[in-house]
Amino acid sequence: MPAPAHAEALVGVGNHPTADLDAAIEALSWGEVYAVDEELSLTAARIANEIGPQGPYLNGVDGLVAAVGRKLDAPVVSADGDLTHEETKRVVDVEEYRE
């Protein structure tokens, strides 16, 4: 996962008044955190461009998540509506996660 997505998840837990931050850190410990560099940023921008105006607006974190998936040639697993949108799935391998 890109570092900003990792931070977004953990900061969200840290902001919750009854959350267990240590449990959240442990729950995410299986994943590898990827630093954001110029190459990853450019890939995210290219993905947004490939989706085009007919698709969803990818914010920076969503774009980086998609870019890591492409970089690793691995599906993105998400419940985020912008990532699971059909136009995004047209250019990125996305598996929809449902609880």
C-alpha cells in the first residue's frame, strides 16, 4: 500500500475516540508500505488520464493505490466507489471488497 493510504487508515483510527490504534497497526502489519516517488506519482496521473472524464475523479490517495497495484501487477482490493467504478476497472485490475 502506498504510504499515504497507510497513514490515512491509521490516522483515521487514531482520530476515533474508542479505537484501538495498536490493534489497527497489527491488522495492517501484513502489508508492505511503498514510498511515494516521482515514478509512482506519474503512474497515478497516467491512470487518472486513462480513466478520463467519463469515469470517477480519483483523489491523490486513490490514484496512488491504483498505481501501486499497476506497479506490482497485482489487483487492487477495495470497497472505495471510485476505485471499484467500471471505468477504473477498465484500466486497473480491481477486485471489489465487501464486508
